[in-house]
Amino acid sequence: MFMKKGMALFLSMLVFSSGLWAQVYEGTAEYDKKKYTAFLAEYDYQAPAVENALLKRFAKLGYRPREEKGLLNRDKGFKVFAGSIMNDITEGQADYLVKVEKRSRKEREISLLTIIILQNGEALGRSVSEERANKVKSYLKSIIPDVAAESLELDIKAQEDAILKAEKKLEGLKKEQGDLERKLDNNGKAQQDTENEIKAKQEGLQILKSKRVTPVLPSSGSGQKTNP
């Protein structure tokens, strides 16, 4: 318990010291071909960290989302928590339509959270209740320590993966070195065997050459007859 409190305090100090605050505001978002009032929040963290933090908040309350998928699905990316009760945000059941993405291709470290909160088919916003809208904004800012914790876990996982990749590379290099050393050893033995073979063949060649016989040529005049 002490360690959990210590970690929470550390993350809170990290958030405040680095000045990482969520910029939360109201806007509009389209879902199921309809435009709704939505809450938008920008975080100085990658989208997976924000999404993981929010999904875990819902998961603690026992809610799992239905995800919009499909290439031709215009609502792709939205996660729908239907009939959920989150007392920190609203009173009673509501449908929460959540989408987390990179704010832009150039700003990969900044994510944009879009959340539509529907009750009785009406989207929550200042026009419905300014007090409740401010409550939503406060909630979206309050999850920053969770986001920081998830970001840290993602960084740890990335570092672990990088280490595993490097270890695998090292293992491959060592195996390659072993193969090369075996090849060099075999090459050295092959060279020695070939040198011995050449030496034996050279000795055999000398023996063969030593067996050569030089023919004796007859002297001049011998065996010749003279005419009378």
C-alpha cells in the first residue's frame, strides 16, 4: 500500500513539475452520421497511454467497450460504453463514445481525446448543464497521473523490447561468429591436409622421376663398314 501511494505521489510530482496539463474544451464530433456536442482533450502524451488510462478507469467499474471497426466504417476508432454509470462524470446511466488519436501526423507525442456523453439521446454539454460540463472537464484533467503512469509503462515495455531485440541480435552475432570460427578451423585443417597431400605427391613425383632411364647412344664409327 505504501509503495502504491509513493508511486502515485511520484507521478503527481512528475506531472506538476513538468507542467503537463490537459487542454480540455468543448467542440463537436460526428458519430453514426450525426453531429454531437463533444468534449475534446489534448494531452502531451502518445495516444496509447491516454487510451489505456481511460479504458482502465472504465474497467475498474466493470465496463468493457464495443469497438467500431471496418474499413468503410466512418465511426472507426470509437469505443462505445453503453449504459455505463460513472459518478465522477454524470448521474445515472449514460452512453460514452470515446476516441483517442494523434492530434496530427507531425505531433505524434500529442494525443486528442474525443468523448461524447449521451443521456436519453442528448449530448452533454454546457447547453445542457454548465456545472456537469465543468465536472467532465475536471475529470478529463484528473486522469493525467494515470496517463503518466501508462506512458511510463509503455516506455518500460519499449525499452524491454529494445533490450530483447539487441540480445537476440547479439545471440545471432555470436552464432555467426561460432560458425565462422568453425569454418576457419575447418579451413585450417583443410589447408594442413592439402599441404600434406601436396608434400606426399611431390615426394611421389621425385620417386617417379628417379626411375627415369637415360638411353645410351652409340659412339660414332662403331658398327660402320668402309667401301673397298
